[in-house]
Amino acid sequence: MNSFQTTFGSLQDYEKGGIEIVADNPMYYAFSNIFEVANQSAPYEKVAVAVNLGYVIEAVRLEGQSGWYAAPHDEFAIVMDGEVEVHFIKLADPTAVYTDDSKGSIPLAAQPAGTPMGRVVARRGHQVLLPEGAAYRFTAHSVGVMLIQTMDGPATVHKWGQICLK
Amino acid sequence: MSTAESIEVQASAPSNQTGYRSFTLGGFSFSRDEYFARVSWMAKGQQMSHSMSADAFLRAMMRDVAWGFFYGWVNFDPVIGTRNHYGTVDMYAGSYYPAYRDSGLDHMENFDSRLMMATFKAILDDWTNEGFDPFAAPEEAGDGWHGKKNGHNRAAIERAREACHRMPGLPGDASLRSDANGFPINRAFADVPQDAPEVYAEPGFEAEVSAFNLFAFLSRSDVTWNPSVTSVCGRSLACPTTEEYILPIKHGNDRVEWFVQLSDQIEWEIEDKHTGSPRAKVLMKAGDVAAMPADIRHQGFARKRSMLLVWENATPNLPELYESGQLKPWPVEF
């Protein structure tokens, strides 16, 4: 009989760890918890929980339907709680959406022109490619959480002082 | 001993007593007996030596080899280790241990990466007995590490690190793990759901509309403390790994890296990179995110096999930017 129980977190059920300081500053570790962050976020608010010289990992609360986004580079979503459906459109004219210097997820004012590429339904543990040159939109019928690996962009929200241990 | 690249590894004949070879790399000598690995060097005209349990030494050397000397410092223990300069590598003994260094009894030499890699691989090959897997968790590693020389375990030590170009499962990219390709679900992750995401790609977009079960992928990892690469966004690499028992090395950072605890928990002991002086202890539970600053060394402890997303920035000149002070060792100020 398997005696192991794997523990994943969720919006409703998570425990946050912590830092024991010997001779250090807890702010150097920028310690947060994605479920705690998402519990305090608006739907689809892209809150940076990790940043590394222009690259970010964002914690995103899934709830209802998002707007459309596109990026000039690949991005990746990992569902950490709940279920999400992602619809993709191949952009007819990427230059109408972003420039060569653009980075991160670019929010679009409306559904862009292009060819439908398909859709993915993802649940906890699933990783979804958000490919370069495609627009995408999320739909979640209940609340959840996902991580997005991307670049620091116009939709990225930095509120480190509110989410990190001090 | 000569490798395929004609790099000369300095190795002795097998010991009549134990069957193990001894090795020389510059001013360092490596030997092992039934229980212990020993590294020797000269300092201030005297012979110095440092011993580790052979299993601990092999577990550490296995990671150093598999990771290609990794980012920065790989401390086998507080005394010996390596520092990667990406093309050359330092080997040191006591150089980051104040009692040795302040007495001038430490020793450091820089080697061509290919020579050090060939030497380390030869040591691993000779010193790893049949019945011991230095990559595995204690319950799976076997106890064949001790005693006299007894065969090899090349299948274990020659595992290739899995690194995707974009994302596993895409055409031409890294494979997903399954029973069929030799990756059964690990005993500690038997309860992890194996369901696949639903992917409905329109014709012509099969290579772009893609998803896979990352947690199922990780549940099938046959090694511990060995990151794979599962997504690439520019220079940003997601390197998830499964962790059980103790990280066999203390990793000294030459850049900021980040940890996202995907499941279960890990306790990290944080020390000053240059002195080993304790700085903090970081307890990470599922959903926690923490930076590992660029001026620390760290070692993880996981009582149950867990899933950890290590997030790296592979920008080439980062070590110089941190070393010169152009970048602060912590990632964000608030």
C-alpha cells in the first residue's frame, strides 16, 4: 500500500512556509505564496511573484473570461488550481499588435483578426504553450490559479511590498 | 587513461587492496577505499587531505557532472568543490572555509572544463559499484557503494539531463515520460493524477497548440535533485526537479535563481557563499515562491519527494555583472 501523500496547494487550502533569519534580511528572498497572492488579486491580474532581469513569473487568478493577449515571444502557463480553457488565434498582422521591442503579454482591446488555431482545456499540473504570434484568451468557470512564465510587460503588476514577507 | 577527445586523465592502476583506481588532476589527488573518498593537496609544504563518505562524494560528483558544473559553485561539502567559469572550472579545497583559507592551507586550481569533466567522469565510472545509483533517493539508491571494487553502474551514471528547446512533447523536441520509454511513476508520486490536457488543434496548428501534464512528467522522474528544462522563454529557463532527502551539494549562486514549490515542502539552509556562515533557513511549502540571492550557498532538505520549479536566467554575462557589483545580489527592492 502506498503510504505517500502528495500535497498540492489550492486557493482554499494552502499553508505558507516562512524564513528563520540568522543574519540576513528577509526581503532579499522576496518570499510569497501564489495562492495567497491570487486570493488578493482581481481576475486575470498578472502579479509578478518572481523577476529576473526582465523575465517574470506571474501568479494569475482564474475567474470568468479574460481579455485577449498576445506576445512577441513564447509564454507558458501552468495551472496550479482549477481548470481553464484557452482559445488561440493566429494573428493576421502581428505588427498591428506589437513591435520588435515589445515584451511580455500585450493586452488587446478586442478580439484580433486572424485564423482560429484551436483550444486547450487544462487542469492542475498542466502546462500550456502560449505561442509567439498567437493571441489567446482564458475562460474559467470557477476560480483557480495559474503561473505564467513570460517577460515583464505592460500588463505585469509589481506589488512586492504587498505580497512578500518582510 | 585516454578519452575519445584525447584528453589524458591521470589514473593509477587498480589498487591491489581495494580494486579502485586513484586519480590526479593538477595538484589534487583523489583516492577511495572501502568507505571513504579522499582528496589530497599540498599547501605550505605539507600534505593536506580531506575525506568524505564515498556515497556522499559520489552523489555530489554525480550532480557536478550531470549539471556540467552548473551555475557557479558546487560545494561537495564545506571544504571541497568546484566553481564554473564556463569554459574553465576551479577545483578548490578549503578556499571557502575560513580556517583553511586564513591559514594559507587551501588550494585552488583552474582547469579546462573538458579535462575536469573527463577526470570526474572517470572517477565516477571507477568508484561507482554495481548496486549503487548516486542519482537516486536513499530508498532507491542501493547500498552497493561500500566495500571493495565491485563492477560498474554505467546505466545510472550516464543518464543524460533532459533539456527541451521549447517545450516537451512538441514535434522534434524532448519526449514526454511514460512507462513505454522507461519512466514509471515514482513510488512517492503514485497519487499524482496522470490525466492529459484536452488539446483541440485546428489543422496546421498541431505544432503550436500544445500542452502536457507537467506534474505527471515530474512524477515519473527517476532521479532526485537534477533539474530538467521544460520551457524556454528567451534566456529564462524553467527547470523543474524532484527532491528527496538532502541535496548532495551546497550550491553557491553566481546569479539570482528562483524556487517555486509545486508540491510538498523543502527546507533550505542558507549560508554566506564565501564563508559558509549561516544566514537563514527558508521553509517552502506548496505554492511558495522565493528568490535565492546571488551571494549565498544553499542546501535543501525534503522529507518526502517533492516537486520544485527552479527558475534560471541563462544570460551569459550575469556572473560578471553580479561580481562587479553592477547588479545587486537580491532581485527586487520593496
